[in-house]
Amino acid sequence: MRKTVIVTGAASGIGLACTKLLHERGAKVVAFDPQFEKLNQNIPSSDNISKYKGDVTSENDCIDVIHHTTTHFGSLDGLIHCGAAHSSLRWNELEPEEMNRILNINVTGTFQIARAAANEMTKSEKGSIVLTTSASILFGVTGGNGQGGPAYASSKGGVLALTRCLARSLGPKGIRVNAVSPGITNTPMIAHYTEEKKQTMKERFPLGRFAEPKEIAEGALFLISDAASFMTGENMHINGGSNFGS
Ligand SMILES: NC(=O)c1ccc[n+]([C@@H]2O[C@H](COP(=O)([O-])OP(=O)(O)OC[C@H]3O[C@@H](n4cnc5c(N)ncnc54)[C@H](O)[C@@H]3O)[C@@H](O)[C@H]2O)c1
């Protein structure tokens, strides 16, 4: 893939899998994450990968990483935004401050990084943006036992609405905006699920297991690629059939 792509949340889980797969397939990658040490530990050094310590809640970081990318690699073709915060608090445990913190990272942060990328892409009138939502918005989640709760699911619902709004605004400028919607995926984000919860969830999935990060990355790479050139405003479900569960 001859493209330059920024991946956020690149130090871990799905973002890390996207970074590795893009690199394997010949892309140039700017790996963005607030956890710089983890970026260094998990991602090998390569002329085609540049690591950037950044946080999507900082508008400065979002604007600066675009400048960093075009200076380093000469262009920006794609953004895969995986960085996010999880919250498993139940409705009666969740304080408004915590709700706002999650919405700030997951919705406002998504808006800031997507807008910064779109501002650059409008110069060449082409580009592709992939945001990350979650299967939890399909059936609602209670929180507890380590699983996502109302703050997390609400934030991911916001990301889906944002995907569609941006797709409408940016389509005429040659920029596609889509989302991937993972089901439960084996990453540090689900580390706090209890064994009992994991077992119950797996039973709901026709495929009987959780996703591996690479299986979600494959979907994101397809959406970023020219093979998806007529897709925009879509939400690609990759969830082992969990939305058909009881
Ligand atoms: N793992 C799952 O079961 C699952 C299910 C549905 C959706 N998702 C979504 O997939 C995406 C990737 O999740 P994951 O499972 O790989 O999680 P993860 O916890 O393994 O990785 C998340 C990464 O995001 C980074 N991050 C956190 N706050 C950030 C910020 N403010 N700015 C930039 N980066 C930040 C973290 O440092 C971390 O490296 C997330 O958007 C998540 O909500 C995950």
C-alpha cells in the first residue's frame, strides 16, 4: 500500500496491529500515542515508521502531528484513529465529571484529530479517514465486570454520528470517512473483564470467540485503501456475529 497513514492508539491493541500491518504492506506510518515508551517497546524502528507522542484531547498535538507527517513523509493519505479510553462504570456509579472525561477523549478527541487530518487532505482533495466505534452501541451495555458501560457506549455512539456528519461534509472534497465497529477484541482494553463475563459474552457470538486485533486491522486497512473508493459514511461491523446474539 503506497500511502502515508497516521494511526492513533498505535502503542497497543488494534492501533498496534494496524501499524504493523500497514508497515508490512509498504505504507509509511506515523504511530501516535500518549504512551511513548510503549510505542518504542512495541514498534520496531524503521525508516517507514515515525513515532509521535501525542494525545487527541490536545488540539495542538492533533495539528502538530499533521505537520510532522507532511514534513517527514511528504504527504498525508489516511488516518486510522484507534486511540480511546474505556469506562466500565455502571449508570449509578458514573459521575458527570467521569462521563465528560470519556466524552472528551472519545468524541471531542476524535473530532479534533479527524478535523486536523481533513484540513490537510482538502489541499489535495483526496484522503480516507477511519474512526473506531464499538459493537456495544448495537445492544447497549451495563458496565460492571470490566465490560463497557454507559459513558463508553455513549461516546462510541457519538463517534458513529460524527462519522456520518464528516462523510457528508467531506465527500464533496474527495475525502472518505468510515468507521470500524469491533466486537470484543483481545487487547489490554478488555483486561478487566472477569472470566465469567468473558465466557458469557463468547457464548453470544456465533463464532464462539473474541477477535484478534489483526482481524479488526484488516477491516480498517480495507477502508483506508483504494479498494474501498466508493465507500463513505459506513460502519463496518467486525464482531463475530455478536449482533445476532440473544
Ligand atoms: N478491545 C475491544 O474489545 C474493543 C471493542 C470495541 C471497540 N474497541 C475500540 O477499538 C479501539 C482500540 O482499542 P484497543 O482495544 O486496541 O485498546 P487498547 O487499550 O489496547 O489501546 C488503546 C490505545 O489508545 C491510546 N489512547 C488512550 N487515550 C488516548 C488519547 N487521549 N489520545 C491518543 N491515544 C490515546 C492508549 O494509550 C492505547 O495505546 C478503541 O477506539 C476502542 O474503543 C475496542
